[in-house]
Amino acid sequence: MKKVLIIGAGGVTSYLLPVFLKTFRDTEVVLMDGDKLEVRNLDRQMFDIIDIGLFKAQALATKYNRVGNVESVNTFFTGECHDHQFDAIICCADNHEARKNALNFADERRIPAYIGGNEYFDSQAMFYHPTMLNTPHDPRIKFPNIMTDKSGSPVSCQGAEQESSPQLAVANFACAAFLMQLLWIHVETAPTMEEEYKSCLPVELYSTVSGNHTTQIKDA
């Protein structure tokens, strides 16, 4: 991968980014988020107290540019990111409107999308490729509320509606780990595999109180 777009610079991305940059050392990152860091974020997101008041994307780009090439775009993602050619999009935003926009962006650009999400404890990561459009592995088919739910969206909601459900730090960490597993499998491992084994590749990894779970391509 030469360049990726990461949507959302909050809890999940704060754990994901340092590992991503060490794993995909030559990949440029465009980090997009219009949110600013608040004191209440520090208990579950990997920021420093001196970052309070900064745009989260800006704070992470400044912190990790010493180990990678990270550009911050300090606006919310509404479906466009101009003047860039991307090899993948990673959505770590915690609302369905951003996920819908990320999936549509992947379809338009014909690139894969990696979608992460979590609740208070549960964590989930999904792989999507435009060839999965309108199949059971299309997140918009599996989770139809992605298409209609605008709750928690900083673009469509105001005031208290912008507050997403609280998440434990461990949930953000687990979601980041699942995303990294999917990225490594589909970017580094899948191209070297024989076709007969690719049906066993995971398209979804998630954890609940009952343990960790996997959905494979063959499960459709």
C-alpha cells in the first residue's frame, strides 16, 4: 500500500496508528477528523494532556510523524477527500453515517475498506471489497442501519446527540488489534495464497463477553 485514508482520530485510531506505521513502514497516511481533544477523552484514548484543545488528527500526526508520513485533515469526512489516490480506506469513526460514507468511497475508488467499531466492551472489525457489494458480506446488507442511522454523527447531529456511547480503553485497543489483523491478512498474506484457501480468509473479527469470533468468506 502506498497511501491510506483513515477516518476518525479518536480512541481506536490512537491505538492503531503507531502499530500501523511500524507494520506498513512505507505507507503514507492521511488522517481525517474534525474533532478536538477534550479532557474526558484521556481515560480511554492514547493522547497526552498537552494535546487538549488540539484537533485529534493534528495531535496524532505531530506525534507520529517521526516514525511515518502522516498528514492531518482537520475536518469531518462526508464522503470526499480530494487530490489523493488511496489504496485503502480505514474507518474508525464511531457512527454509522461515517461508515456508510466510507463504504461508498471504497466503491467509487474501487479500493478495500476496513471498518472498525466498538461499544462499551465489545469490539468489531470488518473487511470490505467492492466485489462484495450487495452480497451477504456487504456491511450495508448485514447491518442495514448503517444506511439510515445518523445518531452520533458530528455532521448530522448537534449537542447531546453527538455524544457516542462510552467505551473502555480495552475495547478501543481490541478494535485496533482486529483491524491490524485484517489489514495484515488481506494486504500481505492473501496475495500469496492459493485460490482454494482464500475462502477461509476472515472478513469479520469481533469480541464479546463470550470470547472472540471470526466470520470467513465461505460463511456467506
